[in-house]
Amino acid sequence: MTEGRRLLIALLQRTKARAVAARCSVQPPAVSKWASGYQRPAPRARRELESNYGIAASLWGESRRRV
């Protein structure tokens, strides 16, 4: 588990996924996929997570697509 994912899960304990999604300009299911580890945020969303919630973009590790 990446540190970014761990911090996002902690954030979702106190903030609704819908609110996080709105601040990152994505749909709520995307936030759920990030928290589950199925996907990682795109670079733009990582910047928004860093800016709005202090979850550094570098904490998500390298982006890889599932095959």
C-alpha cells in the first residue's frame, strides 16, 4: 500500500468521498478506486490532493495501468 493511499483512507474517515472528488474535479467513484488500490490518481488529481489535503503527489508511487 502506498503512503498516499494510506493517507487518503485516513482522510475518508473524516471527509466524504464526494467532497474529495469535487475538490479534485473527478467523480466520486474515482476516489473509491484510489482508496481501494484499484487505480491511482492521475497527475492532475495528485496535485489537487496535495494542494487541498496535503497528500504529497510523490507518495502515490509510480503510475501503472492494470492489465
